[in-house]
Amino acid sequence: MSRRKKKKRTEISESWLLPYSDMLTLLLALFIILFAASEVDSQKYEKLAQVFRGEFSLGGAGILEEELPRKTPVNDNESDEKPIPKEHSDESEVPDEGTSDRSPLEQMKESIDTYIEEHELEEKFQTALSEEGLKLTIVDDVFFDKGSSEVKEHAKQTAEEVAELLYFDPPHEVIVSGHTDDIPISNSSYASNWELSVARAVNFMKLMLENEKLDPTMFSAKGYGEYKPAVPNSTEENRQKNRRVEILITLNKK
């Protein structure tokens, strides 16, 4: 009998698995490092690194070995942060409330409100801040006779004092607008509420511009007649509110 030839078994080397597994381990470690580096808390990172030093090690050396400097141990009763000297603390840098942390228009509003309160003019003047700027509303019956655009004599001093509050460095644009109620007017001086509202705004603006500190190029006047009422013209009280002059101090464009 002829001997059967034994088939030689081909052995496939698995030696490539070791560097392949090492490469996967290193990639995993790299992703862990990238993830941990995005975290601000270094203590959590250190704990995470300690776990993977034990789990993934090559030749006795941890993969994440020496990634972070060792923190110097401190006593339990000692703070990690050094005390901040009082002269360099944040408290010395906090601006006083009601001063430098407010805009010029807010400071102007406070000045005008203080003037209104001191002179008991709450029923005659109103202030309001909006996206456009600071609006000062004046009930025009206090400043003008009915159907007239001439500022009353007793109101001139008040207008001059208000003008003092409009001085800014740098100056702001000021828009003076006149408004009336819905009762039509027709006399020898004014054919409609348009003319009356414009004349009152212009005369009031001229009075303020007698203050030489104010820049006339920053002022303008408008008249809206009865077409921009503050409240419905349903009662005499509301009509009085609509007969008004408004001063708008706008925000400077940066």
C-alpha cells in the first residue's frame, strides 16, 4: 500500500492581532484625551486618567501617564485659592449704582425726574425711555393759551431750565414735536391743527436754543396735528393729554 501523503496544514500567523489591538487601544485613549481636554474640571480628568492607567497599560507604563501635572497636596483646612487683597478685589472695580453703569440718557432722565419732583410738576411733565431714546412730554396747556403758539410768560423760565438738562458732550439729536386734539381750528393765524402744532414745536425749540451751550444743528421740529394722539379723543381730559409738546433725545449712532 502506498502511503497517503499527509496534507500539510497551513498555519496563519495571528501576530498581527497584537499591534492591531494596540492601535485600537491608542485610538481609544486618544479620543478619551480629546474628550477630557474639552472639560474644564481638571479633577474629573485626573480621575478618568487614573482609571485608564489601570485598564490600558503598555509595558507597565500608563497610556495617560504624565498628561497632567500633579497637584500639590494641601491641608483640608486650607483653601485652594489665595485670598484676594481688598484693594485688588472685584468689589473695588464694581461701579457705584446709579452712576457709570448707566447710559447718558438714563442719567438725563433721572436729572429731569428730580427737577419735576422738586418743582411739583408731575402733572405737567412725563419722561419715558424707549428704543428711540428719552421722551419728555409736556402738556401744552401749561405753556400755551388755547389756539396760540406763543409760550406763556410764566412757563419760559421752566423751559430754559429744561434746556439746561439737554446739554450733552457729545451732543445728542433732539426732536421737538407738536400735537393737538381732534377739534378743528380755523382762525386768522392757523388754518389747521397742522400749522398750530408745527408753530408750537418751533417756538418751544427757539426758546430752548437761547441756551448758547446747545448746538442748533442737533435740533429739529415737527408737527403732527391731531394725527398721533397719545390717548383716544373721547373725553376732555384725554384731549388735554393729546394737546402736548414732546422732546425726543435720541441715542447717538455708534
